[in-house]
Amino acid sequence: MKVILRKNFEQLGQIGDIVDVKNGYARNFLIPRNIAYAAQKGNLKSLEEEKKALEKKKQKELTAAEKLAAELEKVSVTIPVKVGEEDKIFGTVTNQMIADSLKEKGFDIEKRKIDIPEAIKSLGIYSVNIKLHPHVTAVVKTWVVRE
């Protein structure tokens, strides 16, 4: 049975590919899970519409991420920490601490998106990367100060 893939499926191919699979596999697995359509003219047209909608959605996400990145570039975050001798902090500054500081400033960023290049173990000014989109990364200046 020939089917048209609606989603990228590792074992079969990419969106829009027409592949030949066994009837049972198509009817019992691919079609009920909305991974594929039966290969018919009407389904080809609906797949094209889905592709256009997906492209619009991706473009909208990219512009939103770029806008947020521009706003984040202007922001600096201050994180107060307890310090010991020689200005060494107890523990390290974590992604969660930075996410909480950003939330106080009005930016709701998940801690998984925050990338600290090197462990922050002393007072100072650091640049922290925030991955907003696969193609968009913002840099936030982080001040680690004495509590």
C-alpha cells in the first residue's frame, strides 16, 4: 500500500515522501497515529496545506524568538550569593537561579534553555547563553554579587 508521510518518521522518511508499506502496517499503525495518509489525490492536496501551515508556524516562532532575544540582550541579571574566604561562593550559580532572576524581570524562560559555558564559582560578571530557538541564541549579562 502506498502512503504519504505527514510527519518525519525515522524508519520511513521525511514529510511528503510517498512510501510503499504493507497494508496492515499502514492501516493499523501509520494511519491511526496520523503519521501517514493513504496515497490519493485529495490527500496530496491536504498534505500541501499542512506543509504551508507548518512553515507559517515555524516562521512565526522564529520571529517571536528573535524579538525575545533582542529584549533579553538589554537585560542584566543580578544574583546575590553567600561567599566565603577569597570571594569563593558556596556551590555554584545554577540555571534555576538565573531562570528565577529572569522571571522576576518578567521573562519566563525554562531552565533547560539556559546554557552556562563554565561553572560560576566566584563573584564577577558572566555572559550566559539562552537558546530560544535552534537558530536564535540570546546572551544575558549575569552579575554574581555578595549577599
